[in-house]
Amino acid sequence: LFQTDTGEVYPAVWDIFLLKILQDYDVDLASQFTMACQNNDEATKETFHSNYFAYTLEALREHVYSILNDVDQMTMEAQSYDLETHPRVPVIVDHNNLVRDTFSMTASLLDSMG
């Protein structure tokens, strides 16, 4: 749900992260936001996103940097395996590199937002 060539975050991801924040903060607001999503009420969704942008941005940023850390750790571990017994390691490392590249672009975009 991230654009692999730009790192752009899809709107649905912003919605999911905002919904989680609202669920933790105020169940009634979460219900209102859910209804707006279900009814394709973009004006109401935009109001919610504007009001809680800083919180959503921080949650996304934490998620992205956590993934980057995890990918680095998993790549280092994978590279320690013997290729004779683990011949798929290069495929795993290539996948991890794609994830790292994508999430690095995403991190830069998020950092530029505030």
C-alpha cells in the first residue's frame, strides 16, 4: 500500500492509521470516521484528516522507521546463512532491498510533511 517507485502512501493507509488513532482516543469519533469512509464522504474524511494530521503522520512515521529497522535486521541475518543450505537467501535479500528502498522514499516524504 505504498507506491514502490515513489514511496507515496495510498489514501487507504492514511485512513487506517487515522481510524486506529481515533479508536484509541474516542470511539464515537472513530464511528463517525468509519461512517464517512463507508459512505465515501470525502469532505468529512478530509476534516478528520486535517484535525488529526500530526498524529497520523507521527504514527505512520513510527511504522515506516520500524519497518526499515526490521528489514535491516532481517537482511543482516539472512546474509549470515550458508547459501548451500539456504539457496533462496538472494531472493529474500532482493525483496528486503525493495522494501528498504520503498520505505526509505516513504520516510523522506513523511519527513518533508512536518
